Amino acid sequence: MKKPYISKIRVYPVKSLDPIEVNKAEIGIHSLRYDREFAMVADDRRYVNAKRTGRVNQLKATYDLPNQRIFLSHRDGGEINDFELRENNKALEKYLEDFFDMKLTLYHRTKGELMDIPKASSITIVSEASLQSLHQDFSDHTLEDLRLRFRANIEIGGVDPYWEEKLFGEQGIGFRFLVGNVEMIGVSPRARCNVPPRDPFTGETDKTFVKTMLESRSKSLPTDSLLSNYGSLYHLTVNTFVPESEKGKIITVGDEIEIIEPVRLQ
């Protein structure tokens, strides 16, 4: 029987903007290299993200990461603007300020500081089967649409729906596991916010999304699920911690995943 394996890897160079899909990724410090290394921060010190404004979803971003370039345009078309992706790039910041109609600064951090849950959640994981299970109840959305709503880093193949939730235990208990030769610790399920209900291309909110997701999760909950210990079923993907000792290692599409042992979380 084939072991669970990585079927997709995605990194999100600028927090809340589009991802890039890769065949392999280097482990950074408490993150994948390039993942959420940049973030847009407004003058009130809050992130400019999809929690704050659906306008984020209307900005299209593509990347040339080896050459530190970002290409930005309106989602519905128009001129593609090419910028060096770095801090203190006034031309890039001016473009973003004009697009969002607010003052902001582009921050660059390389130690996982810009993650939603810094350090404690280095990488998020979901199984392909989980997304497919949800997709049955969101037939008006594509599978890719759902991927963009939940923004996981690693997608797992070769497993049943919600298998990834075996990577955490009761509250305070995680599981040590290997992805290829990279050690990770599953910490907890990821509680969702107001981002998944937003259309990933228009930013419009689907007021029925949460209800439909809760119904879907309820009827497809594995018999051994511990999710009820975490309150609402409005969870998807698993938070994982990656020790600094793993920095520089590589994960690759096709790498097998092996659960090792439970651990008590500090």
C-alpha cells in the first residue's frame, strides 16, 4: 500500500497575494523559503490582507523569485507592472498604495515572523481528498477555487479525506512526522476566518459558505476525529512546526510522509 506523499507544494511570497506552485522547496527558518517573506502593512500596523479587504483578491501577482521580481496587474486584465521584490522599493509601494488607496509599507522577514501564527505554525498541510470531499458540497466552485481559499503549503495524496488530522492529537498533544527526511510536528487544526468565504478572484463574500462548509465537515467527519475537542468544525488544514534544525533541507513532490510518535507541546 502506497504511503501518504506530497502531491503539491505552494509558497506565497507576499502574504495574502497569489501563490506559486513548485516541485521542490527549501526549508527556511520556521517556514518554507520564500513563503510569506513579504507582507503589506498599513500605517495602523495591521496587515493589508483579505481579512481586511476583498480588494486583495482583485490584484494578480506572478513571480520570478530567483531574480527577485514580482509582476502585478488588475485581476480583470490591463497592464502588467514589473517590480524588484524588495523592501524600500518606493515604486512598488506606490503601486500598491494606489491600488489599495491607503498608505502602506512592504516588510521583508525571513524567519517566519510574518506567518499568521509565527513559529508555532511554519507550514500548513491539507490532503487532496479533503478538498475533494468539500468540493462535492461546493459544486459551483472549482477545486482550484477551494485551494486558493484555504491557501495550504503542502497537499497530500494517497489518503482518505481528513487524513491530515492524524497529525495532531488532543489539545496539547502533537505528532512528530517525517516528510522525506524533514522532521515536522503537527500542532493543531487551523481555525478559519472570514477569508475562505471570499471569492479568491473578486473578493466578494459568499454568505452561505460557512454554513455549507460546516454541514460538509459534519457529515464527512472521520469516526476517530478529535476535531470536536477544538470547538467548531470550521477548521481545515493542519498547523505544523518545523524546528530550526531542518533549515536547508529540501522537500519534493512525491516525498513520502511517515508519522513517528506523539509529543507533548510546550
